Amino acid sequence: MALGNQPIIILKEGTKQEKGRDAQLNNIMAARAISDAVKSTLGPKGMDKMLVDSMGNVVITNDGATILKEIDIEHPAAKMIVKVAKSQDEECGDGTTTAVILTGELLKYATELLEQKVHPTVITRGFKLASEKALEVLNQNALVIKKNDKQTLRKIAMTSMSSKGGAGPSKKLLADIVVDATIMIAEEINAKTYVDMDNIQIQKQQGGSIEDSKIVKGIILDKERVHEGMPKQVKNAKIALISAALEVKKTEVDAKIQIRDPTQLQAFLEEEESMLKKMVDKVRNSGANVLISMKGIDDVAQYYFAKYNIFVLNRANNSDMKKLAKATGGKIVANLDDLMSSDLGYAGLVEERKFGEDKLTFVMDCKNPKAVSILLRGGTEHVIDELERGLHDALFVVKIALEDGMMIAGGGATAISISLALRDYASSVGGREQMAIEAFAHALEIVPKTLSENAGLDPINMLIEMRRLHKKGNKNAGINVLNGKVEDMFKNDVIEPLRLGYHEIQTATETSIMILRIDDVIASKNTKSMPGPSGGGGGDYDEY
């Protein structure tokens, strides 16, 4: 900028700035690079990625959200794509890879329109219209899930886990565990179903086979008895949950006690022991035969508990205590004086078990527990970690299927159905927006195309066959990657919750629109270089 031939500088020295077409293309290329990085992981035949961090820790996974979380990304537009995966993971648990590759594909077709001199505002308006129509078609294609239809929920869980290498081979067993756990903790509020995932605890234990994994109607604590003299097993357990310490309180101010006579010392020690015994008696008199405390328990108190055959755990964390209260029906008591028999929780069995070098305590066989545990077994740390990620996704999709009660066909069937509907819709929209709607329709085909490629099938043949069957009226025709044919996905038990597809389209559209609207990137002066599509450079960025 110049005034009277005098340049006016408004940015700090060393600040880098990219404007117009360069800024747009740079951002789009960065976003597409992220999309390409996870594309090969999509579907049951997708490949895994090995990620090694600076400390040498290894993660082996094909979960899109995990891959993008582990990669150290610099480019600001690429970071926006990572947020797509994070948002999808938090809302639906699954569908992260689909959401990311759909965003990348929308931006790919947007680039072609930009090269044809179509203005970004026109493209974004077209994308918005297309997404609204897509969500409308999605709702039309959705089917109702009958209340607590375990068979359908199992199919939804198995569809989610089929793409996870660790969970895939044992998906039938794990699907049963997932569905049972979710239904147990589901709550009805004002005729609506709600599932709080915090009420499901996943306890990983290395060793054994995946087939040894099981659901526990209660809570598994990574704790052992505080005293060897206590029983290892308590049947028909009445459980006291205490948040107070069973120790003699120290004075709040510095105090000094002077003892001149040995008998005074003995009396002092006896008084301390008497106080601790009174605490133990309060627990015993309430009828409790199991005590779980959030804080410490004095050695003398431990001795008396062992003497009275009361099973005791100490220093349980806050989240475990809340789950225990929901599982056993007990109340967390802050003051021992207030402990009554009505505050006690119930469990059919409390038992300490040893797994390798570790000892765990099982609080199980609770009546109508509103918090449950899943014990995951696996041969190695990497297997069990990937198993947990698969289980997390499956739990989430069953949760949203229970809450919404709606499902759609998987295997790329819904994507093709929406794509064909958008092509018909585009011609009814005037102006250049119809070019963007057609681009949106093309972009949606990336889902069946990528599923085909990852399964070693010909994507063009698959797309042609899918379109043919959809035109004939089979709106559920998708790719069966196991036999390489296009078949009805509902008959093949490849089902997804409606919210999954809904959120994928919404987040992909909103993010691609946001990236397309950026025409100026200003990078602060401590940046070494403007980042390219693969990242690089460092420092802070401001985007406008």
C-alpha cells in the first residue's frame, strides 16, 4: 500500500503472507494430503498404520481419529481436517475416516471448479444446498430400529468392528458384550433413551486370548486387599463406600505433646488405637462386610478389619467410586458417623483375582447395575490397545442407535443413493450452483470407490453395478468386500446408525466450506517458512 509514493507497512518485519488463489490452493492441498494419508485404512479390507513417536512408542491402528491424533501436524488447514476426525469421534465414535476422506474429496472437486473460474462463494452455496438435500435423502432411506432389538444392535456393532484388525476375528463375541453392556446402562428419561458412556468401564489385561474377554455386571478395580489376613472372596457382599480417611486426624496447627511418664505414653497410644477401633466398629455395626475407601486406612484399622473378616480396598479413585455407587446401589458416605445399613451397596461376589503379576478386585453379580465393566484380554499390548479402540467405536455406534432408533445401509449404499438423488436435484437448481451440487455428488462416490480399492476390486465396475441396481430401485445395494459383489446391505447385515452418516456429511461440508472461504493466510514472523501441503515450518498462524 502506498500514499504519496510512500509505502505503509502494517505487518511486522518477516511476516509471510499468501493471498488469493495461492492461499486457497495451498490450504486445499494440505487438507487433501491428510485425507490421502488415511484413505487406505477404510473398510474391512483397509490397511493399518504404524506410528512411532519421538519417544519410540509404537501405535498400530487403522482408526482414523487415532492416526490423525498421533501425527504431528503443522499446517493450519491440515489441523482443521484433524478437527473433523475429532468431532466425528466425539459425537459418533466411528466414521472418522469417512468424514476425513469426504472432506478431502469435496475440496478436490472444488479445486476443479476454481480452475474453471467459479467463485468460491458460489461453490460454498452449492455445497450448502447439496448437503441439505443429502440429509433429506438420508432421512428418507433410514429405517426404524425396534426398541431393544438386540439382533439389529449386534449387526451394527459387528459392522463397526469389522474394519478393526484386532476386533474383527472375534467380532461376534465382542458384539454380544457391547450390546449387553449398553442396554444394561441405558436409562429412560421422558420416554427417551439415554446412554452415558462414562458408566462403562473398560479394564485391559494383557495375556490370554481375545476370546477370554467378558462383561462383568459390576466394576473391576485395579486394586488388591490392604491386608493379607482379609478374605480373598466375599459372597453376598454388603459394601460400604467411604470418602473419608480411616486414620487419626492430625491437628491443624503445630502442636507438641510432652510426656514425662512411660504410662502416659502407653495411654496416648491406647487412646489412638481405641479411636481407630471405634471407626472399624462403626463400619462393622452397619452390617458391611466390604469397605472401599477413597483415602488411606491406618495399619491398626487394617488389622482390626482383617480380624473381623472385612474385605477392604483403599485409595480408590473418584470415577471408580461413582461407578461403584451406580453398580451396587450404595451411597458414598463422607462421614463415618453417618454410615447406616441403608447406605450399603450389594454385590453377589467381591473377589480378588490374579492375572500374571497383577491383582484385580471384581465387584460383580450386582442387581440391575447402572454401571458395568468389560474385561479385555489380548496377547500383546498392541493387540489389546487396538481391541480397545474397536470396542470404543462399537459401544458408541450402539449407543447412538439406541438413542435415535434409526439405521441406514452401509457398504457405500447410502453414499450412492444420495449421489444419484443429487444429480437429479442439480438440474432443478439454476445458476452455477448446480455445478457445485454435481461436484458434491461426485465426491460422495469416494466412499464406495475407496472400499473397492482397499479390497482389491475394480472401483469403476463396482460403481457401475451399484448405480444400475439403485436405478432399478434397490436403494440398499452396496459393496460386499468379502465376496467382491454388489448386494443388499441389510441382507448382508452391514448396518450403521443414521447419526453416523448425518454427522459425516455435516462436518465434511462445513469444514470444506470454511477452507474454501479462506483467501488470505498471514503467518507471524517467527515462522521459518510458509508450510506446504505436508506441513513443515513452525510458529503461529492467523487465517482470514
